[in-house]
Amino acid sequence: MIYYDKKKNTLMESEYKYMLQDSDEPNLYREMFPYDEVPKLTFNNRVCPIDPPDDIWITDTTFRDGQQSRAPYTPDQIVTLYKYLHQLGGPKGIVRQTEFFLYSDRDKEAVRRCQELGYEFPEVTGWIRAHKTDFELAKGMGLSECGILVSCSDYHIYKKLNKNRREAMEDYLSIIRSAVEVGIRPRCHFEDITRADFYGFVVPFATEINKIAAESGTPIKLRVCDTLGYGSPFSGTSLPRSIPGIIYGLRVYAGYPSAMLEWHGHNDFYKAVVNSTTAWLYGASGVNCSLLGIGERTGNTPLEAMVIEYAQLRGTLDGMDTTVIRDIADYYEKELEYSVPARTPFVGSDFNMTQAGIHADGLLKDEEIYNIFDTSLLLKSPPGVAITATSGAAGISLWLSTHVFSNEKIDKNDERVTLLKNWVDEQYSEGRVTTISYQEMWQAVHLLNIV
């Protein structure tokens, strides 16, 4: 088949249609995933073109995947966080959707109360079991879209479901048809895609889903789930771990438009953020995240990180209110008693804090020298300094300027700096090795009559 691609302005050839390759035995890619060794990252140097969509956005799983690694949120807490998501996403709804469990009375109350707020964004969607009764439940609650699990690796098909590929695919397609018949837009969660036989199962299965979508007139979304974080962003990585290859293959060989593709990553190999960005770059419109990255095991892609990635890629925040990120982190710590690791980018208490005197000296002269951007303006988090044995006069000057004198610049040769520095030096000359706390510094300020 030859067709004209309006975006590329070239004639494109797409003749080969991938068919289901069934097998009596699972393909576990044992050379790549030996289990008793670290997984192998292999390359075949097959390169896919970067092809970002016209529109990209963020979806949220805080109330679904994010609840699978912590105590359940109360309805009040969910409503508060949902309001924050709405404010963060801005008037264009860059944070486009969020998903909810629908089983307990508490789940249903949270959904109802969020719906009553009347926000267009983020759209309230559901997560349900693959049963017709659950589809009817979701429809009765006024939901248009729900996620259903369609595990696609042989690890899941053969070892968990005890089926072969054809049986699994037929069961999945039956479930998807049932959802469409009830009037639900299915969001098919392709679990464990980075260990799946991509052209032997994933593409043929996605092609069949696309046929149902075309026949029914119902848009059916694919959530591309990197369940164990195996995905690789590097050009030329071989499947099934190649994110460029996965997104390219679903678009070109399964015929999926960017708007119907959504990446869902985990952080087991420290790649959740870069993998999500890669999915955007190679043609998926959506990336699925959770607030602060809270989720199973090492967590999901942090939603706040992708807000910043969006701005870097598009050159604009498109109305997103990044100051809400500070409010969200404070809410987690103060109201939910969740301890945000101090050095977590954008939200940790120390993410833009220095301990080195030479860095503090640079911040005193111009904070742009050592600060990533205007974190006071964009994140309500001014740069700071922690006082240690190496902070020097510059560090103490910065600390006084920030915490005591309301951002009035105190020269490092000021006698008040000298007084406090002598006190600090005395602490470490007596054998102290730990950082001097904020409270201790204030006690010293009062002791020395600096204010």
C-alpha cells in the first residue's frame, strides 16, 4: 500500500501486515532477560525518525497506580489533589485526564465529588476489571473512558494467565467489544510491553483493536505500559526494549494516531522521565504520570517532572501554573505525612540548596550562576544554603540574606557575618561533622544579638 503522508509530504510505502505468531511455548527473551543477571541492553542500529505530535499532554494515575504503594487517599484528600491537578494543568488542560478505582464506596464518593466540581480538565476516567458488570457500573457513574488490562508479554500470557497468544488475544478483543457495546471508550493497558513479542503479538493485537475502533466509531486508546521500567530511550536499541521502535511500530504498522497513544513508565532503572520524554519525541501524545512519582516499587514518572519537560520541549508552559508544584509537595508533607526526599528535583527541600562556600559566593553575586532557573518565580522555592564546615563567609552571608534579612544582600565582609562564622567555625573545631540545622542557626543569631 502506498499513501501520501501530509505531514512528511512524501509518498510512504506500507505493504506488510503483521499477523499473530502463536506458539506452544512462551518467548521470554532469555538472552536479554536472564533473571539471574542484570538485563542486557542490546542494539540492532535500526533507527526510527523523531516525529513529535502536534499536541502533547499529561495524564495522571495518582489515584490508581499511585495508591498501589501507599495507604488509600480519603475522598477529601483526593478532592484537594484533584483541584491542584486542575490548577496545575492550566486553562488548556495540559493535565488532561486522571483515573480512579471504582470499587469501594470511598472510591465512588471521590469520583462523584470530583465530577461535581465541573472541571473539563482533568477528565475523570476509571479503572475497571474486565467484566461487563464493571463497564455498566462505570457508565452508570457517568464515565466515558475506562482502562482495562490487556497484558501482552508471554510472561503474563503464558505464566500468569495460562493461555497461549491466540486465546489471550481473543479474550481481550471480546472484552473490548463488550466495553464498546455498553458505551465506554476502552483504554487498553498493554502491560509489560517492553518484554513482549512486538511484531508477533503486540502489533497484530493492536491492529485488531483498531478494526473495532473503525467499525464502531469509538476511539480506543492504547496505554503503552513499561511495567518494569525496561524501556530504553536510545536510538538503535533493539525491541522489545526500544521506545522509539515501539511508538514507531504502533503508529506505522498498527495505524494508531498519536492522540490514541499514551506512555506509562516505571522508574526501576532510573529512566522514567527520559523514557516518557522519548515517547513524546517519537510520536505518543500522552504520558501517564503520578504526583511526586509515587507508585508501585520505584514509582511512576513524576507528573511535576513532565510539566518541566513539556516547557523545555515546547518553549512555553501553555498556561500551566508551576507554583502549584510547591503547594502539592507541602500538602503531601504536612497533610499526608509523606516525607519527600530532600534532594528530589523541583520538590525536595534541598533541591536548589548548596553547601559549598564557592557556590554560595556565586549565588550571592548572581543566583543564575548556580540555580537551574528562577525557582522563586516558577516554583515558589528560592535557592538556599546549608551551613557546614565548608560554607565559609559566603555561605553564612547567603543564609543571613535569605532567612534573616528578607533577601537583603548582606556582604560577606559584614561584621554580622564574621560573628556568625566564628560561631560556626567553633562548632566544627570541637569535632562536629553534621550540618547545622536551620533551628540551630536561628538560636545562634539570637545568642549573638545579630537581630
